Amino acid sequence: MTFRPGVRGLDRRAFLGLTGAVGVGAAVTACGGPIVTKNGSGTSSTIKPPDFSGVKPASKITFWTDNPGSSQQVTQQIIDKFTAQTKIQVELVTAGSNYDQIAQKFQTARVGGGVPDLIVLSDVWWFRYYLQGSIIPLDTALTAAGIDPDDYVPTFFNDYRYGGHQWAVPWARSTPLFYYNKNHWRTAGLPDRAPMTWEEFSEWAPRLQSVTGRTGAQHAFEYTSSVNTPAWVDQSMLWGEGAALSAADSFKLTIDAPEVVSVFQRIQDNIRVHKWAIMAGSNEANDFSAGAASATWGSTGSSVGIQKTATFEIGVGFLPGGSKVRQPVCPTGGAGLGIAAQSSPAKQLAAAKFIAYLTNAENTVTFGEATGYLPVRTKVDTAALRKANPLVGTPLEQLARTRSQDWARVFIPGADTAMTQSITQICNSGADVHKTLTQLQETVQGLYTRQVEPKIS
Amino acid sequence: MTASILQSPARPVSRRRRLNRSSPAGYVPLILSAAVIVIPLLWMAIGSLKTSDEVVTQRLVLVPSHPSFAAYQTASELVDFPRLFLNSFIVTFVGSLVKIVLAITSAYGLVFVRFPFKRIIFLGILVALMVPSQAALLPNYTFIASLGGVNTYWGIILPGLGTAFGTFLLRQHFLTLPPELLEAAEVDGAGHFTRLTRIVVPVSRPTIATVALVTIVTEWNDYIWPLVITNSQQMMTLPVGLTLLHNTESDPSLYPVMMAGAVLVVLPVLIVFAVLQRQIVAGLTQGAVK
């Protein structure tokens, strides 16, 4: 117990940091995630990637992750190989059990100290770190670490580009899939494939619902539960109808557009009028594995766990298209890796070298085998992957049909949480769709005006 | 039970006879309340022996068809349990010991030592009891972090040491002790320390055991503070370490593993309770009959 108060008591800076952190804490309760409180390194025009000439990589770095897809063991194995080759030690820290927890911890560490060198960033979080200046532009670091950007799957890599810089490198990336229970399909006399369009599935679903007495299912389809960010996959249905949450590559919101309203009205009708669908209570992957839902959609990252648990034959397919757009209607998701701005250049360089190793052609496959995530490199041998996870072929082919997500969801802090709330109201409480989406548009517009606009203009 | 109550005014029975007459209906609330507490724990223990398709299922699986410890094995591969146990043990042992000593001495001071502003100090302690620890989380964090307490044992233990609950409970108990007991010792020339250790502590054993039990259980199960103040796996306590078993992506196959982890966390608390409960039960009846 070496406690000596007053040795480094609260000085003025620490106190200011504290008040900042209180603001963060208040925001956590308000919208489920810290808000942007500070603009660290200015706008994109003034951003300069750090210069690594003459810098020697540090011998030890810290890596914060939430172990997406139960990846702790496989990540540690890759780290051990990396340390044996380069003598650079990487401390793997499980800093939370989901992306939000890790983000909150990262925010607290910026105030209280103990910032990691390398951190996992989900699709909805990295832009906030960019706005705060808490991650570095990676352009020079990637060059110094010998990474060739052209080797990465373009949609995955370009998801992290903004203002002419690269802000993260794809790592645990996934796409949603359509999962179906082959036994239930057979009982209902359906062809052994996923529906091509939602139109087609709305004909199939009543047939599935009518045989639930024999299949034991409760619903033909389960929509994403409120804990699993429903807006992510719901974008797919919007895109199929030519709608979107925001106009392409812009912050112009279109959440209350008539096409968006009609898609969510259809979802609500399927649940409340036709009664063949439901919004999952806690987890659609569980309910599907238990046979309570004949079909669902969800991340490829869940496919390994579902296969371990389900006792029936699982079918997977592309996400169904809409009446206007057949493809691409599949969003990409998952997490990438970023390097902390508060870290030293030597550690940043070591972190970049580790990113290069962790995401190289061999390790991205090893990682994918263990977790169900997709390889992030183009020149990979997918044979081993297909052997380890028979379902992986479909998402690999689906990669060509992917589309980058709407800025309204991924770039505006707190927008995803607000969307989850509105979707839950529409699905579970039968809220008026038009009214709910108009309110959502206002909320997200407010978040943009307050937190994003002042920092990018 | 209702029947016996209705009958009693008509045909008065002696107190002893009524106590002896055991009614089967009397067991119903007992069994119900025990079930409410035990069944979830039992379900968790059984679940840890199941395969994941027996946990994530629409059927009710009471007994696993192939009970196995595979989930425990997976859990211990994912998490360094010996290290977590050691951390939890150190934090709980040191933390509870200091807390209990502080509670006993401060309660003694509040009751048996004469000094000014005693009531105001006691009021202060009561106020502290009303403030939830969550409210102090952030100031505590920035303070401890600025002292370099992140990922240290003292950083985990220190902020929780002041225990208004223990002081309050022991003070109330000490007030019930007959003053003659201590006056006699004082006449014999015993100082405060002797009076505390030779008289007050021995006669208050059951109350101290109660405070000890509550303190140990709270320390052992504490989650939010150790979660905030540690980020290295080397320093995590057991409840925090359990988050390592959870997964970002929906992974239905992990449920037995999480239940196995939870069983490992609960077990030590059950053992402590088994050891201390004799003291507590003894304390409840002690002094009931003069």
C-alpha cells in the first residue's frame, strides 16, 4: 500500500480533464455513447500524418480489443508468432466486451492516462475518433510498415477513408447473411435457397408460418434485436427500394423520405399485421439456432457459433434484393484497427508493423477460420477457409455485391443508437412509422449540426 | 396454515404445543423462497455441464444428456483463472480486513470515547451511507489515475475502504452493550485498546461476522470499480475477467462457457457463507431470552 496523497495531486489540467469526462459520462447516459467533446488536431486540411523517417519501432506496444468473434486465442497465437519474428511484444488487452465499452474506456483513458497504442474500431466509432483527433492518419505509417493498400479488399479498405487520408485498416470484417433452417424450408416445400427478393420472401413466409405446428418454429423470420444494431442490416432493405438513410457520400439526411417510411411500414406490417415476423427479444442468432425462427439475417461473424450450436442443417444465402435494386444491397460491417494519436512515434511505428502482420494474407485466413470473419486481403488462399467453415463461400461471393454504409449511420455520433430506439418503437410498440421517422430525422440532424458540422467545415 | 390460525382463538393451545405442531402447509413459503434463490443458481450449474444446443433450445432440458466439463475447459483456455482468483483473493482479503478493522475501531470511538462533535461526525457517516458509490466513480477514477493507481492492487482497494455500513451497524450494536461491562473493566484498569479487544469484540462476534460476510461478498462481487480501474488482464478480478468470455458477435455456442465461468465465481462466496453462517445464526438468537 504505497499511497502518498499529494505527491501528484489534482492539478488544473487534470481537473479540466475531469470536467470533460463528466460531460462524457452525462452523454453516455443520454445516448448510449460518448459524444465528441473536443477537436484535437483540427480539420482535414491541416492534418499531417506523422513523419517516421529515422524512427525505430518500439519493443513493446499495447493492443486494446474486445475480441470480436471470440478471437482472443487466435489473436494471441498470431501475436506470439509476431513477437518471435520481430522481438516486438504486443500486450493483448481485453478492454471491454463490445465496441461501445471499448470506446468508453478509450475516452476515459484519454483523460486519465493509459491510452493504448493500437485499438479496435467499429464502423460507427472510428469517425468519432477522427473528429476528436485521437487516432493518426495512417498513410505514412502504412508506407513505413511496408503495407500495400492495393492488396486489401477495396470496399473494406475504403470504408476508412475520409478527407484524403486513411484512418484505419480493416481487420475483423463481416457482411450480413441470410440464414435459413433447411428442415423448415423442406417442410414448407420451398426450394433449397435463400429468397432472391423480399417480394419473394413475403410469399414464402406465410407458408413457413402455416407449418409452424410441425416445425416447432414460432416465426418465419426474426428481425435484428435492439442489442445488435438493427439499422445496420435494415439499410439493405432501404437500398433495395432505392432509398437510403442519407444521400450517397454526404450528410444530407433522407430518413423521413416516403420510400424509407414505406420500407419500415412493411417491416411493421410483417410483425403486427401478417404476424410471420418478430423483432428478436435478445438475440436472433440464438433463436435461429434453437429453431424458434425459420430464418433470420446476421453477421458472418456469428456463423461459426451458430454452426456449433444448431442441430439442424443451416442454409445461407445473399441478402435478398428489393423491387428497384437487386444488388448491391449488402452492407459491410465489423471492425478495423487504428493507432492512437497520444502514443509515441516509436510505438506507432511498431503498431503499424503489427497491423501489417496481423492482416497479412496468411493471418487474415487463420483469423477467418477461427472466427467466421472474412479475409481482408485479395490475394488469399480461401481453400482452407472454405474447408474450415463451409458457409463462408456465400459471403465471399457476396463481397462483390457490397455497398459502403450510409454516412447518417456510421459518421454521426449517437445516430446508430437513436436509430435503434426508433426501429424498436416501430417494431415492438407499433409506433406510427411516419411520425417516428420524422422525429428520428430531427434527432440525427441535431446530432450532426452540433457535433459534426462545426468540426468538418 | 390458515386452518391453524382460524382455529386458535376457539381452542387456545399453549405456545409450546403450537410451535411443535408442524403443518405441511408451512413448508410452502419456505420451499417457494428457497426455490426463487436456488433454482437460477442450479440452472446455471446444470447449464455449465450442457452442450450449447441444450442451452440454446426450445425444449426444456433438465438433465444434460452427456454432462461434460468441456465448458470449464474452454473457459480456462480463454481466461487465466488462477491469476484472476489470486487477484480477487488479494483484493477481497486486504480490502475486507481493513474495512472491518476500520468499522470496529470507528464504531468503538463513536460509542465509548467522549469527544466533541460526535453527533455531527456520525451524521456525516450516515450521509455517506446515502451516496451511491456509482456517483463517486468518475472523481475516484481521475483521482486514483492521477496518483498512478491504474492496474494496481491499491488502486482497486483504496476507494472502497471507507465503509459507512459497517460503522453504522456496529455502532448500533455497541450501543446495546450494557455499560456496566465496560465500567467494570475500566475499574480494573483496562485501557481503550484492552476494552476493545478483550470485551467489545468477543461479545460482538455475531455482529462482526455479519459485517464481515456482507463486506467479503460485496468486495468479491464488486464489478464496476475494478472494471474501470484495470485494463490489463493481469490485474483483473474474477467478475471483470468474466467479460472476457463474452463476445461482440452473437455467438450462441458460448453460453455453457459463460455459465461455467459464473459457477467458478460463485463457489468461493458459498464456502465463505457456509463458514460464517453458524456465527450469524448464533447471533440472531443470542440475547433473545434474558
